[in-house]
Amino acid sequence: MKKSTTNTLIGSALAAASGIFVYRAYQKKNIVRVEPDTDMHNSAEIDKRESVDAIEDSAEQGLSQLDSIYRDEWQANGFPQTHKEMRELEKDQ
């Protein structure tokens, strides 16, 4: 084999290998990973488990973790907790 033919074959093989390498790197770059939903308000499992504060706080007994989260938000925002409190607020207005 002539030296120029050998160089051409080796150059072609290297070009093909580098093309394959670039193509695979491009494929890996375009992979989009989607993480599972971790929003607690959309989780059905959290609505089934009992509140973690139920042992210490009697107001938390019988509430699920989701209900406990809502209760905490209501207390933080000053929403009335009972129908009696709601009626008293309506009378004051």
C-alpha cells in the first residue's frame, strides 16, 4: 500500500471516530431531566398521613398533614378557626 493511501485511510477513520464522538456528546447534551413533583399541596400521600403535631397539640388531633399545613397558614394569616369566630367577625363589621 502506498503511504498516501494509508494516510488517507487513517485520516478517514479518525474523522469518522471524531464524528461519532461529537454526535454522542450532542445527544447527551439535549437530554432533559424532569424531577418528580415535590409540591406538598399536590401530593395525595400527605393527605392520608396523620399530622406530626397530633401527639403534642390537641387541636391537631384528627387532622391529616395537609390539613395541618392549611391550619398553619390560616393561623398565620389570621383566618377564623371556628364558625363561632366567623359569626363574631361578621357582627363586628
